[in-house]
Amino acid sequence: MHRPRRRIPKPQLGRVLDDKGLLVGLLLLPFLAAVAFIAQFLELLYYLCLLVYGIAMSPFWSVRALWRAFGPAVTPEELGRRAEARKTVKTTAGCLAWIVGLVIVVLGVMVAIGLNMDK
């Protein structure tokens, strides 16, 4: 079956500003720009708060995980927590080792490129 094609009307460029929606959209552009600026500022504040929280709370969680992993444990609940904390510490140490390794490789490549630039 063949569907009949609908004709797409050609745009009337002389009547663009006759459309009220377009005119309202153009008038709203400064307002939308201000709202976008405020949204960006609020997003920046959000990430700054997350950063402050991470810096302030990181030592607490690190010490707590290390204490649970290597501190005294007597009850079965504490022994379960110890096993979980040791798994967390091992995973974190592995991730940090990978990150440090990648940083060393990237810095080594940058130094090698810098030393070979004069040749």
C-alpha cells in the first residue's frame, strides 16, 4: 500500500514575528538565561558542599573501617563486621594502588615526551 504524501508548507520568513509563541520565547530568553545562571550557581554550591562533607567525614570513615578491620572483636556480630571491614580495606587499597600506578605511568609518559621535545 502506498500512502499519499503530505505537502510540507514552505516557511514564510516574512511572517516569523507574527507568531506569538516565538515572540514570547524571544522575550523570555533573558529570563531563562538568568535562571540558567542561578541553576549553575546552585549546582556549584551543591558540589562544594559534597566536597566539604567528603573532606570532613573521610577521616572518620577511614578510621572506623580500620578500627573494625584490625581492632578487637569477640562477638559473632563483631567478627562479621571485621570480615566486611577487611574486605573494604583490601578493595580500597587495591583501588588506590591502581590509581597511583596510573598516575606514575601518566607522569612518566609526560616526562618522556618533555625530554624528547628538544630532539
